[in-house]
Amino acid sequence: MGVVAAVLVAGVAYYWLQERAARPQPALASAPEVRPPAEPPVSRAPQPEPGSVVAPRTAETAEPRRAAAPEPGAGLPLRTGEILDYTADVAKVSNVANLRLQVAERRNFLGKTAWHLQAFAHTENPLRMVFELDDQFDSYSDAGSLASLQYEMHLSERGQKVDSVQRMTATGREPASANASQTRVLPGTRDPLGMMQYLRHLDWSKMHEVRGPVYDGHKLYDVRASLAGGSQSVTVPAGTYATDKVEIRVFDNGTEMKDAHFFVYFAHNDGRTPVLLEAEMPFASARVALKSSK
């Protein structure tokens, strides 16, 4: 989701620039033009200080929490070496970016068995001419629960490079390498890559709603996912699939974020492959579709 958000912000900005350039300019004697606000750049929020608590307030005190989904066990069916390639379309602009999700390996990480998950995003021409983006995200997630152990962002956007390595801790006692900063989160917090893999392997025929904390590298959010439709037929460049349509909503301090509303379609195959992601945003709609899988 974090990878998709970065690409979609770039795509929407490009789409808005195209639409604005196509509009007739107002005459000198006319009233001043009221221009819509430009899409904000990708956030560069400062890293939290070691020992700080980044947990938001939630609406759980006002409404009872729904039963949490059972944690997947050590037999979670991730496949080492899996590569999923996607193309992103925003509004009327096709192939604004390509994205890759990869299960790099299952390994020992600071004494715990973990999955090393990766995501890569690159903008394509013509968007690349105005918004060059080459981002890499790495997640080390607990093999059983997919709770985040360490989350890394290696970003290159418009010539600016940012490297962030954050060791997740609920107690402040977990060890961190010399190049990593400690980030205090709620127990069971996942990062976007771990959350995607977690949702992917749930039995949605038995789930009403799944919710939990997700840290995107800057802030901690409450993410809620629910089944929006079963047996949905979806056609993407990789083929036609029967899928479960899952709605994902993101809450910040108990308030739903209107620009972070997604639908993910998980295929009815052994790998529960995410074949399509749709996003509705204030300026345009976006679609991230599977091109190929290995």
C-alpha cells in the first residue's frame, strides 16, 4: 500500500498537470481563476525519536472491537522467490509506473524466523519526465504473525535520495543494528508489505472484518479490511481470475482517510495472488493490475 500510494500520488499529479494544461486560460478582464490545490509531494516526515510512542488514538473506545482474525501459523504459504509484476494506470494515463512485489527469502533475523519481503516501484514515460521515482522497500516480518520486525525505505524521487531503516519495537528492548533507528509501535504492528501478505492468506469466507495497526515508515494507522464481494471475475494483463474483493480503509486518530481507500482482488488460486488493486482518490481513480507472476 505504501508503494502504491507513492506511485499514485505521482500519477495523480501528472494527470492534474495534463488536465490543467488543456484548460483554456482566462481572459485578462475576467475574474481571477480559482485553481484547485496541487497534489502534495510524497511525505518526508521526520523519523520518530528513539523511545517515542507513535501509536494513534483510535475509535475503539467508542465502539467495541470486532474479533481479530486468527494469526497465521508457521505454515503460512508464502513462496520463496515469488515475483509479482504490476502496471499502474491513473485516470486516462496508462502504464504510469511498474511495480514488483517479491518474497526474497525466509531467514533468521536477529534470533527470529522472518520473511524478507520486498517491493520496487519505477515511474514510466511520460510520467517519468516530470516525476522520476525509483523506490525500494524491504520488510522483515515475523514468519508466524507477519508482525514487522524491521522496515526499510530506500527512496529516489526527483533526484532526492532517502534511506530509512527502522527496527520495530513494542518494548524498547529489541536489538537494532548500527544503521537502524528504534521505532516504538503497538504489539502486532505490521508494515504495508507484511499487511498485504497477511490479508492475502486469510479465508475471507469466514471473515467479517480484520483490523490492526500498520506503520508505513512515518506514522501508525489503524487499517480495517472486509470482504466486499466474493467470486468476482477480474481480467488483468496476466489473465482472467475468479477473486475475492476486499475493501481496505485507513484510519488516522480514529478518522477515516478519504484519500486512502482501496479495493484488493485476491485470486482463488493456491497462492491467493493479489491480481488487482483499485484506488479512488479526490482527483482521479487508479488501477494497479498484475502483468505476470513467477
